[in-house]
Amino acid sequence: MKERTILHYDMDAFYASVEIRDNPSLKGKPMVVGGTVITTASYEARKFGVRSAMSVMEARKLCPNLVVVPVSMGKYLEISSKIKNLVLKLTDKVEFIASDEGYVDITEIIKKYPSKEYFALRFQRGIYENTGLTCSVGIGYNKLSAKIASDVKKPAGYHIFNDSKEFVKFIGEKNIKIIPGVGKKFQEILAEKNILTVGDVHNFSVYELISYFGKSRGEFLYCSSKGEDNRQVDYKRRVHSVGNESTFKYPLESEIEIKRELENIFHKTHERLVGKGLLCKTLTLKVRFENRRTITRSKTLENFVDSREILENTLENINESVDYSMKVKLLGISLGALTQKSVRQLSFSERELFKKKNSVDLLKEKIKKIEKND
């Protein structure tokens, strides 16, 4: 396979950094952006254990002096669009993962620069000079190594893995959770086989890993531990839906618990929608009960939207039709029937305004004709 050079950039505490940039008095204070649920936490807040998707009430228990700033999604999207346009000036081989991160295939363009270090610094400087925000950069030989590299010297740093030898040496003694996709539940399963670090994976053959964890997860673990990742930067990918779901170790039974989890899942899903610059027309709620019975409820809207308020109200209406007399094992939300924001249809209110404007223009023309004839 052709040797590749992949860059992964990740804006540092994106929403929080925007608010600190616009209000310097917040600098150095533990602060979060959010409503009832936290969207982003500053690095000062993270030191107290505060994190995104946590309820503000829970966060205040950890950090009584926490400053809460309301979400200004329009502002973040405008800045995100500016960042994306800056990146696209380098190359069109970009895969934007969310509003604040993406992969860039720099295999060809890196040849024009003195070194990878020089390019990383120039990339960061370009973002900062145009937005006043910092980002962390990772450069690797594939997407996996680039992604992990961008986390090594966060915030505002960069790290480079030139080859798999460097990568495997670096991650060998690191906790297994360093591999993207290895979540808390999978860590617990791996711990039963005494797999606590990435290096521990090397004690097993790929066949053993498959027999323990299934073909997909076994192969993924084996390849990731050796730094192997053949995924391309998918800059032509078409997204059909965006969604998130959560499975609960202890089934939910109270209305408050269910509402809280739905808020968390909706927040993540909506952020992905707006981060990709998409509009949706369908919202689907998925619920799996303790007896494994699974139901889905969907609502198709009249127009394409990305409005948080409209989608939240839609979710609330769908959720009211669900009978939660049984404990809940899984909740999921997906947004479908997608279209790019640049080609969206006019909303009902916009169409009415358009009609009204046209009517006024027609009336003016008629008056001019009458005056002319007189």
C-alpha cells in the first residue's frame, strides 16, 4: 500500500474557547458551555472531573464555583465553517468528523514543506491567526496514529508518528482506553482477560482475540495494537443519517433518569448534525426494554431543519407516546433524511415572508402602472 501522511486536528475545548476568546474575564476560571447538560468544559473545569454530557447540577457538586455560559450555536457554527474553509484551502482531501475536528490527507502537499514539524506549526498558526483559537495536531502514517497523536500534547500542541515502529513503542505501556473505540464497558470485558495496556494485547493471537471478543472487535483490537489501519480519509462520503445510542448496565426505571439520558444522547446527535453542516427531516427514537423488546418511533417534519428547539420538541412529542411501564435497557436517537445546509428548502415562515414580499412588489408594480396610465 502507498505510504500515506495523515493529519488530525482537534480544536481545544472548542465552544468554551470561543466564549473565553469573546469574554477574556472567563480565562483561568472553571467554566462550561451548556444549559441543563454540559456541551463543553474548559480545561480548568475538567480538573474537577467536570466533562461534556454531564448535567450542570452534577457538575456544580464537583465544582461549586463553576461558571455556566449558555450555548451560542450560531456563533460556533460560523467559526466552524471558517475553520473548515481554511483547511479546504490546503486540499479537498478532508474528512470532517464534527464541528471541531477532522482528518486531512497531506500525503502529496507535505512534500512542498521543509518538514512535518514545520507543517504542523504552520497549520496551528493559520487557525489561530484567523480565529484566535488553538488546536491540537497529530500527524501519522494512518488515521489511527494521527488521531492518537493529536491527543498527546493537548492543548495547543502537536505530535508526530513517522511509522508503526514509533507508534507501537509509544502506546505499548499506555492504558488500553487510548485506542479510539475502546470504551468503559469494553475495558471491563478486556480486564477479565488481563488486558489492561495496549502491550497486553500482544500476548494473544488474532484467533484468540476473535474467539473471546468476536470477529469485528477481535480483529480491530489486534490491528490497532500494532498500529495497522487501512481506512482512507473519506472526503467523498455521503451521510444518510446521524445518531447515537446508549446501552445501560443497570436498566433505567424512573422518568427523570430516562429524560436525562435522552438529553445527553440528543445533545451528541444534534452536535454531529450541525458539525457536518446538515439539515434533517426525520427524527427516530429507539427504545429497548429489559425483556429485549425493541420499539422505534419516528416523526417526519414538513421542512429540513437543524433547529435544536424544533428537534427537541419533536423528540418530546415522540417520547410522550412511549409506554415506559417496563425498565429501559437502551435508548437511541437518529436524525435522517439529510441534506446539505447550502441546498436546504425554505421553511414555512420563510416561504410566507417570500410570498408577502412578492405580493408587495406586485402591488407596487400595479400602482406604478395605474399612475403611468393616469
